[in-house]
Amino acid sequence: MLRPTTAERGRCQFLNPNNRWDITHIAAHGEYQEWPSSMASELQLSRKVRLTAGDWLRNGCRAYFAFINACNVGRAIPHAGDVNGFPLALRVRGTVASVSALCPVYAGAAGPFAHKFYQQWPGASSLEAYQATCCDAIRRGEPPAAWAPYVHIGFPITLAAKPSGSQAPRGAERSGV
């Protein structure tokens, strides 16, 4: 696990096209822009450090799976959110599957959703874990704002155990589409 010590170092790691990770998780504040400005959507990693969808599209690392957990603060005018920005940039850079929010998520709901997702994922596909997390929130009576903004994009993937000292092959399971 790589956990950068500063937001700027994290930005440099994310924007290094030579970096390749199985799982990338970003927790940040998000400022999503509507089409046609969605490449200007940004993640605020700290007060001064920002990462845009356009940055990722041009120079982003390659991640097999990405979870972008961006709560949104200070949005005065609600809108449909980032449909093309980060999801498109991730796919162009080789991401097979991702979970992200298409509209603002309350800060108090973002962490618990991600935690539950990662609890559900071992032994299931990423899509099954996503669905189980949403269903669990519904069963517990969570308001839709706690789970409905999240979407799973791409092919369902499973966590593969890697033999020590070797790189396990990674392949996406295709759903019956």
C-alpha cells in the first residue's frame, strides 16, 4: 500500500503515467463540472493541491480498479455531476472497473459507503460488492443521498490473490451482456 505523506506527493503519484496499481482509492473533496466542461472536474486533495479529470486523462497512472470517493462541499447549484470527466479519464487510462459518485455525497456518508464496499468485495466481484453495499444501505434505512450517487462503471472484477514475489495475471470477468 502506498500512502503519500503530502497531497502534492499524492498528486505526483497519481499523475505519473508509469505508475500501475491494482487498486487506487482517492478520498477528496470534489468539484464536478457539467458537460461540456467535465474535464475541468477536480478533486481537491488539500487546500492548495487539486487534480483535474483532464490531468488524469493526459498523464494519469494506470489503475486496474479505482474508487473515487469525493464528497462535495459548498455546491450552491446542484447538477447532474461528473458523467464524463473522471469516469472517462479513468477508462482512457486503462481502468477496467471503478466506483465513483456522479453527484455530491455527504462527507458523513462517503467513508461508511467505501468501508462497507471493501468489506463486501473479498469473495465477490466489484459489481456484486457495489450492489450488496447499496442493498445494505437500503435495508438499514439510509437516505438515498448516502448510496444513490455511487455508480459502478466497467466490467465486474474480482480480487485475485498474488503468489508472493510474482505478478498474478489479471483478467476482467465479462457479464452476460
